[in-house]
Amino acid sequence: MCGKIFCCLLVSLLLTVSLAAPHDHEDHSADHHQHLHHGKDEPHPSHDGDDDLSRRLIPHNADFAFSLYKKLAGLPDVQGKNIFFSPLSISMALSMLALGAKGETHSQIFSTLGYSTLTPDQVNEGYEHLFHMLGHSQDAMVLEAGSAVAVREGFKPVDKFLKDAQHYYQGEAFSVDFSKPEVAVQEVNKYIAKKTKDMITDMVKTLDPATVMMLINFIYFRGQWEEPFNVEDTKKADFHVDEKTNVTVDMMENLEFYRFYDDRDNFSSIIMVPYKCNGSMIIVLPDEGKMEEVEKSIDKHRLRYWSEKISDSYVELFMPKFSISSYFSLADTLEEMGMVSAFSDTADLSGISEETKLKVSKVLHQAKLKVDEKGTEAAAATTIEAVFTSLPFTMKLNRPFLIYIMDHVSRSILFMGRITNPIE
């Protein structure tokens, strides 16, 4: 089959897509998806039994990914705009938050993520294994993920929370002076920029001086196409944003064998563009005027159906060269999905702090994607900010007051007095 495809990226569900849908690399994954520490450039060795730890998360993460996408696609301020995010990064960050949540707060986080049928141990061990699966680099493909816990200077979280964050989510802890918001913003952004190879440099815009902790998750991917596009074949062409809007793009072109399926029943064309090593980009091109219909119907079952239907076909592929970025504040969306308690004054985050009542104030997510003739580079970061449940007491000495200077050893009042006018 030879078809001309002017590609429109429906949604790139980073990693969740490739994990949720079976593909040609099954034989490799049996050895690759194993949990052992290994060298940076070494393949993952075998460790029987651990593969099931992360696999049990796959269907739940896929459900959460598509549910979140549909919520984001329905937001008024994203209509007609690009949407790009890493559902896996968001799931990882919220699961790390769940380490410190108890009671209804914990139940709602797990329910929102689709983990109600799983135990905390199953989720945490699954992510422990998944982080080891993701952490590898080769010449043709770099895939890195990790977490961090930025802690306010002087604030002491529960030791078990810090240990579990490190053990299960690779959450390295470091102190930040959140009482100086501008300095803290620079420090956090510098950390995220380093972890995302400078793709995300302005993740945090402002910080509440009352912030006591920030949970950070990052994911970075760079992959080379198995069949690179020839730069000389890239030409200027129209991209049809909608019925009334055309923009000029650099359109790449390749005539190769790809795995392809023309799904007339579901008004879509599907192509899998492989990277070198173990990965691919799945692109769904809805028929003209059918984007909204396809968006509403797509889920993990449809994706699996397509992955089973695609077959090697001779395709003339036209794909725009582009660089996009998306930024989301997720608090309201997560509340709509059932995660209410964590943002309220009744939040139970006593697994993070037993002495101080905390709640979540913000959940932010940013993702960037670059596609060119050589391949793809993508990065995402998720931050969760925790603040005191209630604002600290304020005492402003702007009227007359009394003072007593005490010696605690002798329990004596050394000096006492009344300040009526400080400049008298």
C-alpha cells in the first residue's frame, strides 16, 4: 500500500503508549524489562519475576493517561492548541506523593490514578522496577527518568518518607530556602534544566513563601529514527490547522516500509515510526473533521486494536518538522478526577510530616517535543508543591507592647518594660 500521509500528532503518551501496546520487540522486552542495577551503557540483565512488578501498572497507567488527555482536551484555553504531556511523569509524581498520604487523601490519589485494586507495596515496587527499566542510555537512544524532594531549610520530613522516596522513586532530597521565593525558583529550575538537558528551563514561575516541600519528577527521551529523513527532501508546505487556517511548515518526506493501518471504521490512519533500539512513535491521523470524534473514542483498547492491525506497508510519509511545548496547572483537573482531599485543609499528609499539617497547593506539568530529520527529543517535568494547611500566625509589632528578658537557668526576670514609642 502506498499512501501520502500529512501527519497530525493526535497525542504522544510518552512511554505509556509503548508499554501498553504489544509490538515487534516482545522477544527483546522479555530480557530487557528486568530489574537489576547495571552500567549506563549496558543492557538490562535478567531477573526473573520482577517483570510482573511494573507490568501490573501498565493498564492502570494507560487508563489514567487517556482520561487525563480527555480532560485536558476539553479545557477552554486549549481549544485549537497543541497538547503534549507525559502521563507517566504525572503518575510517578502523584504516586510519590501517595507515600506520605493517609486515609481519604491516599484513597483519592490511588483512585484517581486507577490503583484502587492495587496495594501500596505493589505500586511502589512497580515503580522501583520501572525506574530501572527507564534508566539507560545508548548512542541511538537516551531515556532517563528520576525524582527529587526539595525540602525547606529547617523543615524535617518523616524519615521513612524520604527513604521510601529514594528507594522506590529515586527521589534524591536537597534543601531549598523557600522563604526566598526568587532564589528558590532559580534553584529548582536549574535542577530541572540539568535533568532535562536544558529542554525545560522555566518550569516554576513563582513560589509561595509558605512552601515547605516540592516533589519533582522528570523524564527525558532522545531517539534516532530507524530510517532518518533526508534533509534535502524537506520542503516548505502547507499545514491545515483548521478549515480557515493554513500555516507554512518544513515538511519532511520519506518513502519506506512502515507499519501502517488505514482504519476506515474509526476514521483514522495509523503509522508506527520506529526508532533505533526499542521504541517507536505511534501517529494517528484522523480524517478531516473527525479529530474530536477520534479523541473522544480513543482508549487503551483502541490503541491495542491498532497495534494488532498495523502491518508492513510501503508508505510515502510526509511529517512536519516542529518544536512544541505545553504547560498545565493540574490542580483543578485532578480535583475533577476525584483527587480533592489533598488540596483541602483536611488533607492527611502525616506520612510526610507528623508535626505540621500540610496540603498540596499546586501540581504543575510542562513538556516539550522536538521532531526533525534525525529523530525525536522530548522532556517533561512535574512538580507538586506542599504548603502549611493554614497560614502561619502573623505578629506585627506596630503598636505598644510589653517585653520581658528572661534568664532560663535562674528563671529570673532580668529586665522588663513597655514600649510605647520605639523612636522616643
